[in-house]
Amino acid sequence: MTEVNLNGKKFRSMSNSANGDVDETTVFHYYQDNKIIWADYKGASIQKGHLIGVINSNGDLKFSYHHINQNGEIMIGECFSRYSTNENGKIIYNEAWQWLHYDQTSGHSKIIED
């Protein structure tokens, strides 16, 4: 069982599918209260974004997200993020996400603790 606390941690994107809005300039600021997690994010084509979800005992995340892109469009999706760490102990999340409106496509991304 992994005890993960994301409160106050910052993450940056390592990679993303071409149909995603996040890139290496996107910064996520995470917060946690027990099993509830949330984050604010911006950068790349995102003016302002939020996510909210839950963390399980393995450190994996399930959340929904929404943001406003540079075109003023409201984008909404959901994501499952699998927890791992690198050789330096930094948290990495491998993410499977899907847009819930727009074209309803899905993709994969990876973020790392900053």
C-alpha cells in the first residue's frame, strides 16, 4: 500500500496525445484532503483549469477536469492516472483521459512532480 500526499505538490507535463491541450508549459498545482484531490492548472493553450477527484490506496487518481482554452472554449473531460516514481523518487502519473464533449476522443499523457 502506497501512502501518497499530493497537497502542495506541483506537476508538469512530460508528454501528451496530439488531441490534448496540455504540453510541457502546463503547470498543475495539487491539493489533497484525505482521499479528495483537486488542482488548478494553466499553460500551453489553457487559460485556466481545474480538476477534482479521488486518490486510492495505491496513489492512483480518478478525476474530472474542465478548462478554458485560448479560443475561449470550455473543455470538459475525465482521467485515470496511474501512480509511479522515477529513480529520483519524483512522482509520475501515466494518464488515460477522454473528452466528455467536443469530439469525445481519448488520449494518453504523462506528468511528473516538479
